[in-house]
Amino acid sequence: MKPEDIQARVLYRDALMLIIDKPAGLPVHAGPGGGDNLERHFDALRFGLPRAPTLAHRLDRDTSGCLILGRHPKALRKLGKLFQEGRVSKTYWAVVAGSPPAEEGHIEASLFKRTNKNGWKMEVVPDGTPESQASVTDYRVRGRAETPDGPITWVELYPRTGRTHQIRVHMAHVGCPLLGDPAYGGPAGQPLHLHSRGILLPLYPSRDPVGAEAPVPAHLRAALKRCGWTGE
């Protein structure tokens, strides 16, 4: 990725933070196996400041869309407090296999990270299970389609907590795994159909909330159009 490539992905910028459009398939930070990652390109996002910005939160490697960066330590502390207090509003778009049980829904299911010799996965567990994390996702159906492989649904999701793989596990829990998510029961052979569409936060007490909306990436467009999306 060239400096101008990541600079072109800036959706919002002010003195405290940046919101960028993260590409799918690129991890946000270096993993144990090395390889390219988003953080290694952050120096191109200094825009005159003495240091590169830093991640204020995370997105999975295969999730695209809105990602917030803090431009200096004071900004990161302020952003971290907003995330911790649940004051950051996040909107995701996903295309799932099957049909959700209702046009709108509230999924409240605790998650637990299960590790074995083959790696780890998040699982839904009973409330109160030791080390489990309370997790809440609201959703609404935006469109549906029939395909040769069965029904698919365009869903808008509002995670009220920020657990690892939360949307992926919650949708699988209600019988609607995401397209491209075989780890949680979804159809394989295609990219993960999960996009961080928008983000909004009350960064400045005397101003309206600030945020951004990320354009729909190419790999989601065909499925969304099948479900009735007419474009940006």
C-alpha cells in the first residue's frame, strides 16, 4: 500500500482523530506470522504531527469499513473513555445466509473464547459462565433475496458491546451465519460479507456528534444488490 493509497481512505480528520476506511483482508496490526498490516502504513497519516496515529479500537482482518485512529495520547485517552462508556454508535452491514427470525431483533448472548489445539473460537455460553462476556447486538432487516443456494438477507446491525467476533457469532446463534464465514457455519468460497458502514461519537461536548460513513466495498455489492440495495 502506497502512502497515497491509505491517505485516500481517510473519511474524517480533525485535530484529535482520523476515521479511515479499512480494506477487507488486511489485519490492523502485525500477527505472529508477520506479513503486511494496516499499522505499518500509519506514518503516512501523520499530516504534520510528530507521531503516527494509533488504533482506538479494532476490526477483524476480513471486516471492511470505518476504523477510528487517535492522533496523540490525549486523544486516545478521550476516545478510549467513549468506547468504554458505550457512547460510540457503530452501524454494520452484513449479508447472511437464511432469514432472521424477525424484521427487527435484539440478541443478548454471552460469549466465551474457547481455545484448543486447533486454535480458538468464540462461543455463546449461558449467562454467568466464568470468564464469559455479556454481549448485545440489535439488528434490522434491510432486504431479502432468493438464490439457488437458498435465501440471503441484508441486515443492518448495531453492536451495543464490542466483543471479538460478536456480530458473526450472534448471527450464527440465530441461525443466520454471514456469507464467507465458514468458521461460524456460513457459506465458504467468498469474502466475509461484513462491513463497518458508519460510526458516530460525541467527541466534542458543545458540538454535534462527529462520524463518517464508509462506501460499500466491491465484494459486497452483488449480494446487497440482490437484496434490494440501489447504490450509495
